[in-house]
Amino acid sequence: MSTTNGEPRRGRGRPRTPGAEERIIDAALEEYGEHGWAGFTMDGVARRAGVGKSTVYLRWQDKDSLLTEAVSTRTGAIGAVDTGTLRGDLTQLADNLFRQFREPAGWASLRITFDAAGAHERLGRFTEAVADVQVDAIGRIVQRAIDRGEVPATVIPDWLTACVYGAVTMETLGARLEARELTDEDIAERSAAIIELVMDGALGRSS
Amino acid sequence: MSTTNGEPRRGRGRPRTPGAEERIIDAALEEYGEHGWAGFTMDGVARRAGVGKSTVYLRWQDKDSLLTEAVSTRTGAIGAVDTGTLRGDLTQLADNLFRQFREPAGWASLRITFDAAGAHERLGRFTEAVADVQVDAIGRIVQRAIDRGEVPATVIPDWLTACVYGAVTMETLGARLEARELTDEDIAERSAAIIELVMDGALGRSS
Amino acid sequence: MSTTNGEPRRGRGRPRTPGAEERIIDAALEEYGEHGWAGFTMDGVARRAGVGKSTVYLRWQDKDSLLTEAVSTRTGAIGAVDTGTLRGDLTQLADNLFRQFREPAGWASLRITFDAAGAHERLGRFTEAVADVQVDAIGRIVQRAIDRGEVPATVIPDWLTACVYGAVTMETLGARLEARELTDEDIAERSAAIIELVMDGALGRSS
Amino acid sequence: MSTTNGEPRRGRGRPRTPGAEERIIDAALEEYGEHGWAGFTMDGVARRAGVGKSTVYLRWQDKDSLLTEAVSTRTGAIGAVDTGTLRGDLTQLADNLFRQFREPAGWASLRITFDAAGAHERLGRFTEAVADVQVDAIGRIVQRAIDRGEVPATVIPDWLTACVYGAVTMETLGARLEARELTDEDIAERSAAIIELVMDGALGRSS
DNA sequence: AATTAATCGAGACGGTACGTCGGGTCTTATG
DNA sequence: CATAAGACCCGACGTACCGTCTCGATTAATT
């Protein structure tokens, strides 16, 4: 995470250049998108952002921190949906997720999460930002459905979360491995199919 | 992949040390498990394996190749299950997956897959080994169920695959991020729950 | 050299802090004495002097200028001697030189002179301050001796200068390399010996 | 000094490239000569020598060590003279010194010696190489003269040393500060004058 | 008193060099 | 031939310093 705290640290010296943070994060995501982890260099980021290396290191302690934050700040509010029905909400959520993973920054976010879960250290605030926050999204969606009497109160949101997130992730992974771009139509179709499977089951209730 | 071909290529000079390949792969997985991608160095692997760097580079052309193969050779036959019922097969499959991801090598395999899917190049043979082969496993399982008349022929195996793999992956990810070890009981319970959700849906068919 | 001109430039704004110049020069000499040229940093000087860097750069344009002036302002009037005899004057002069080189600032002055004579540029005013001024001192001393008829008019002051300065320099260098401090007695003895050698020669005129 | 020890450390690995040491030292002297201490960079030296930085740092632990050794290895045998008379030997010696100081490496050697005598540390072997060895040269010259009965045994070689070295140094310094090149004729004349002064004194024995 | 203008301490800025370390190649002596 | 050792060139790492810049806070001389 950045070393900047909320309060602007209004003190004596020259204030930090306002746009720099943003420019560096943009540059970082572009570099990462173009070259992957190997080939993602701090010198390259600084050069692309048009700042000195010290300006970067003044804000992030090392390469990992920069990339981690760059990626997490670009992770939007996926779960801010309210269509009125559970099926609609979940479908919209899956749709949002697909679109997020289609972007380099969104996919990078996932890669970094998996990496962080491997090394037994330094996951820090990243867990909350990427995992908890988004898990809560489904929690609220399901809770609204229970309140409306749409589903029985026995449904456990976490299990739904795992299934929906997992399915979207795997479909995206498959598409990426085959170098196949997901069109908006693909996404709509897959989202509907996933939610149908999760809500109705594979045994053909709809039949 | 390794440059060794099946035939031992017995020629004039000193034959390759028999155990080296294995020792290097073990060392690679241990290093990757301990330090992650950054901090996974060829010097470190060679030193830990007790061999020279040239011995490593004689068998793998670069760092990626070594790690990729190291990880894929440790990926067992997950889908070799046949319990007689679709539900049993899938539950067993999910169980196997959980156990695989619990191991460092198994989890590393997943990380590398995600990494490979980021860079738009050089995924090579890895796709087949990790993705296709395992996707086929579910294909066969479902096909047997259709043949038995257990499920309608309209079920699309790929969608089941994504959901089951995805759910197991996400549950494991969550556990890892919270530094929570999955016991055998946890795994059995989660496997059953996932398969129940996938087969019966969230709307409470069991009710 | 400093950009301050003699007249205090009294205008509207806040006047320069009176003691700052002196404190900075002191700090510069101490830093140079402790760490040498490498390790002599402007940040260090400013911190030690308790001023901001801008205060330093407002007075000297760069590192070299500061160090050069710091050193030359501490170089006292070496040649202001008049004992009545040539031998006495020269002995006193050598004595003064020894004492100057024993001080960190004096020795630093010498180091910088040698450094300036290496790079074929930017010696500027320093030459006059350190070299010419002091050379003139001996010139005047010898001229007085000629006027008194003490020595023939054929004596060339420059050659005497080189010999006396050089001998003192070399003796000091030797002592420093052996980490040997020169006491006042040492200095008196060496000064007398040097002047005796220069005036009478090595062939034993005194014999 | 270099970290290479006398024994060639004949072991298993690839032997150090034979010419590298020399090429690096040459490059270092050229860079130092062109740019002075500031502007003398390790990257520049490595690039000019056509080697990697690690190759440089494998042999010298830091910038100072490299420059120090570079300079001391180029300091030839100044005192290897034997003309048969003391006056001839000393004149030849002064001549050699002048020529040495005229070269960039020779003058750099002097600068570094003065620098080393300032910082109270890390002079190491440099003292012997540059100071003692050359001091001994005059010692032997004077001893031969005493043996021949040319001068009384009371002459102290160290004092002669200081005077001759010092005078040559100061004359060279003066010439450099005035950006005046010393021709061979200048050198011959100055050498003779210095030795005459030292041997006969300033009071005009020749008169 | 209010305004103006220069200086002050502090410290961020774009660069550049430092000394370290890892990647992948190459070269030896030893199996 | 393969091997262990390790030197090689390259380039990124994270740190430190240079000389510049921008800030809020002083501090006079001028309105």
C-alpha cells in the first residue's frame, strides 16, 4: 500500500505533486499489461510516468507494493447492483466480473491475489480490498433476496460466492488460455448460464 | 518442457546423472513454495539441488520452462474416479482437487496457469497438461452419467467443470488468504456442499 | 565564490541571516575533514549547519564553489612576516606553513588545489587566492633581502618558493601518512633544517 | 588493492579473463584523466573497458580501491638511476619525477596520495607503494654518494627527499594551474636548477 | 497598519551513479 | 560427453546525492 496516509501531511516542505500518484499507477498497469511480471521494471514505470525513481520509492516501498496497490485501486465496485430479483442481481454481478477480468488490471488483480495467497506473508490490506469487500457484495444481495422471501433463509451466501466467482474466473481463464476474446454477447450468455446452473442445478429443474 | 527425450541417448561421454532431474524439480518447487515467483532464482534452485547451473540449463532452456514442468509433473491424475454415480464421481473429483490445491506444488500449478494466461505468449504445452487433460476428466464423468441415463443429454460438461473447479479454487483461495488450513473433514464437507449446489441449485430442490 | 557582494544589498525583503555564512563554512570544513571529498555532501553540510539547502545554494552555486571558498577563507596571511633577516623570514614562513597544513582546513586547501590542477577547467579565482597571493609573499621577502644586500640580485624567488613550500608539504604528507602528529618542536626543527638546506646547500657550507 | 592473490587460485570454475584487469585499469585512468574524480564512474569504466560491472566488482571492492590501484600500478620505478655522481643522480631523479607528474596517471597518483592522507583511514598498501618505495630511492642514491666520499655522512636523505620531491611537485602544480605544458627543455632546466639550489644553497656558492 | 518582497527551514522533484544480485552463456578442470 | 564450479555481460534493484523547485512561515522596508 502507499505510504500516504489520509491526512495530507500538511507540513513544511514542498507538497507532493498531485497527479504523480495517478500517473505512476497508470504507467505501472500499462507496463505490467505489456510485459507481464518479468519485464515489469521500476525504471520503466518511472520513465513512462515521466518521474524520477525517487518519486516512486517515496510513495511505495518496493515493486510489489506498487503493483499490488496499482491493481487494487483499479478494482471497481463490482457488487453495486440492485435489479429487484436475486437472479437479476447475480446475473448482473457475474456480468460485471467478466468485464473486470477482461481488463488487464482486473486480471492482474486476480493473479496477484493468487500470488499473495502463496507466500505466507505480506498480503496485508490487499485481502480486504479484493476478497472481503467483494464477498460482502454477494452477502448483501442474498440477504435482500431472503428479505423479499425469494429464497429460504438456509442459503449460505459464501457458497454462492465461491461458485459464481469461481465459474467466472474459470471461464475467463479458459478463454485466455485459448487466446479467445470474450465479446459482450459471450459474457451475457455465460453469465446467464452460470446463474441458471447455480440457482436451478444441473438436474434439469427447468425441464 | 525438458529437452530429454525418452531414449537415454547413450553415446560416448559421461551419462547424465540419474537422480538430477528429480532433485532439481523438487528444489524448484520448494524454492517457489517458500519465496514465490520473485525470490525464485535459478542459482537458488541449483544450489539447493546440489548441482551446477549448467546441469539445469542443459535440461531446461530457461526459468519458466523449469518451473512450468516442475509444476505439471507433480499434477496427478485428478479425474481418475468412478464411483458409479454422477454425484459420487463429482464429489470425489472435488475432493481430489481440494487435496491437490492444499499441496504447495498443486497451488503453484494454479498460480502459474494464471500467470501464463496473462502474458499473451509462451503458454505452450502447459495449457494441455493442466487445463485440457483435466477438463476431459469431467467430460468423461458426465458422459458416463448420460449413458446411464442419470442426467439429460443437454447438460454441458464445460459449464459443470467451470463451476466445480472454480468453487474449489475460490474456497481454497479464501482459506489461504485467512491462513486457515483445510482439514480432511473441511474438504469432505465443502466438496459435498459444492456438488449439491451445482446439481440441485440454490432454490432448495432438497426442500 | 560567494555571490554576496560587500554592500549588504539592503532592499525590501528579509535580510540574510547573519551567522549563516559562517556556520555553513564551518560545517563544510568539518564534513570534508571527516569524510573526505567522497562523503562530503551538501545535504550533510546543510544538516550539520542547521539550515535548509536553499540557504546554501542561495550563497554558493554548487558544491565545488562552497568547498573552495570554505577552504580559502580559512587560509590566513601566511607570509606576513618581517624578522629583519632573510633566514629569519623564511624560517618563520615555513613555520607558518607547517601550522597551516596541520589544521584540517589548511590541508583541505592543499588537496583542493591539487584537485583543481587536475581537471583542466574551473580553477577560477582559486588560483589567485591560494597560489599567487602566497607566492607574492616570498617575492616580497626576498626583495627585502636583496634591498638589504643580504643576497645577490640573481636569486630567483620562484625557485625558493617551490623548494620551501614543497619541502613543508612533503614533510607534512609523510607525517600524515604515518599518522604522526607534528608537535611545535618538530615544526621548529624541521623549519630550521629546511631553510638551512635551501640557503646553504647540502654540500656542507657550514662545515 | 585487487582481491586477487598471487597464487592464481587454480580451481574448477572458469578462469578470470586474462586481459580484463589491464583493460579495466587502462579505462579507469582514461576516465579519471578526462573527467576528474567527479565524473569518474564505475559504469563508465566498465563500458569503456568492454566488461560488465560485476567483472569490475569481482576484482575491486569499490570505486576507491580501483582508482587507487589503477594509479599505483602505473607508478614506474622513478629512482632507478645511477649516473656515477650525486648531482647527476638527483638531476635524473628530478627529471623522472617531472615526467611522471606530467602524465595524467602520475599526477592522479599524487592527488590520491593527498586524499588518502586526509581521511584517517584506508591508506593501506598505498603508502608503501607510493611513498616508501620512492623515498628509499633517494636513500640509496645518497648512500652511494657517501660511500664514494662525495658528501659528508651527516647529510640526512629524508630532508633531501622532501626538498626535491616538493620542489618538483610545486613547479608542476604551478604549471598546471596556469595551464602551461612543461616541455622537455623546461624539465631539464628546472631539474638542474632545483638540484643546484639544494646542493649549493641560495647564497651563491657558485659566485 | 497593510502591503510587498526577500529569506528561511523543509522536503519533494527529475536525474544519475552507487554497489548488489539474478539471468543466461561460456570456459575451465574433473569425472 | 556430462558435470560442478564459477567468471562473464547485461540490466534491474533499492539507496543516496545533486541541484532545482515549491511550499508555509518569517522578517524588514515601503506604502
